[in-house]
Amino acid sequence: MLTIIRFVLLTALRDRLFAVLLLLLVMAIGIASGLAKTSMIEQHEMTLSFSAAVARLLLAVGIIVFVCFHIRQAFDSKEIDVMLSRPISRARLVIGYWMGFSVVTAALVLVNLAVLALLQPVSMPGFLAWGGSLLLEMWIVVAIALFTSVTLRSAVSSVMASLVFYVAGRMMGFFLATVQARFVFETPWLNALTKYIVEGAAVIVPRLDMYGKSGWLIYGSASADWQLFLAQSVTFVPLLLAVTVVDFNRRQF
């Protein structure tokens, strides 16, 4: 596993993943700062909020693209075949890749936190909670991207599927609030059916809207927030890895 972790880290350095995301983050913060100056009040708070939201989005997209294209290239170049020819199980290979990508993700999160810390968050405990939840959220994103890249045979389709899954997770709170309002359709049975469908989807889709709330940087976070995203991370990461291993075992090489 250590070999896989080192290889993934070297690939991230070779592809200049850290440099590119850092450059994009600095540019995004500059744009967010410019937009915040249009506000008459709380310009600093708006800069923090916009910068945190953009940083989270850039990090998620960057990780998804890196994981999906790396795994697809590993299949195409027969790198996976070479690894499986050695005394290593497919489950250990999947877990090793996830750990390797998670180490890269942790480094990227630290870079993001270092840049955002220069903006002087209003609530330091909230900033730490935001950073911790961002790390756990990105580890879930790694598991999602790893699952789609192993399951699908195209890097582009796996990226698109991962993005759809991520957006659905971020929007799930909005979907639930909308269907519970019972004003989606004029027909009552359609409202009831939509509610059951969305609530069923919420069981298998992680509530990523509970992670990395920008308001924590300003107002702080509560202990209930920690319990929610910790419980979800402990549940969904092993579940996604288990599903990935099952699908990977079904592949013929």
C-alpha cells in the first residue's frame, strides 16, 4: 500500500496538481474579494464566505478529475494488471488507491486552509470545524470518484457521474425542504410520490450540504454539526469502498 501511496503522490506532483489548484484558488479569492467590495456592509465576511465556497468547489472538481483520469490511465496502460500480478488482493489495491488519493487530498486541504487563514476568519473554532469537515467531505469525494472510475469505462463519463453525485449531495437539503413544503405539484399524489423518491434518495446519497458551511467561519459551529458530518463520513466512506471492491472483483483481466 505504501508503494501505491507514494506513486499517487508522485503523480500529483508530476501533474502539477498542487500548483494549479493553488493558482486557481488565489484567482478565485481575488474575484471573491472584488465582488465583496460591492457590498455596503460586512465586506470581510462576504469575502470569507465567497472564498470558502469557491475553494470547496475547486477542490472537489480538481480531486474528481485527478482521480478519474488517473484510474482510467492505470487501466489503459495495464498498470492495474501489473499490480494484480503481484501478491496483493483487489480489496487491498482499492484501499491503497483510496489512501493514496486521501493523502494527496489532505495536502490540498492544508494548502487551502493556509490560504484562507490569511483572510483572518472571524471565528477560529468555526474555521477549524470548517477545515475538518472539508477534509472529510473530500475523502467522500475521493471514494465517489474511485467508485465511478472503476465502474465506468470512460474517464469523462466517470467525471460527469461523480459531479452529478456530488451536486446531488450538496443540493439534497434543498430538495428535502422543497418536497416537504408540498408545493411542487398541484396534484397531491404527485407531491407524495416526489417526497418518497427524494427521501429514499437521501438515504443512499450523503448529505454533503452538512459539510463545510461558510457560516462557520463567521459565527462558529455547534457540537451537533461535528456529530452529523463525522457520522456520515464513518458510514459512507466504507460503504463506497465496499461497493467499489465488489464491482472490481467482478472485472475480468
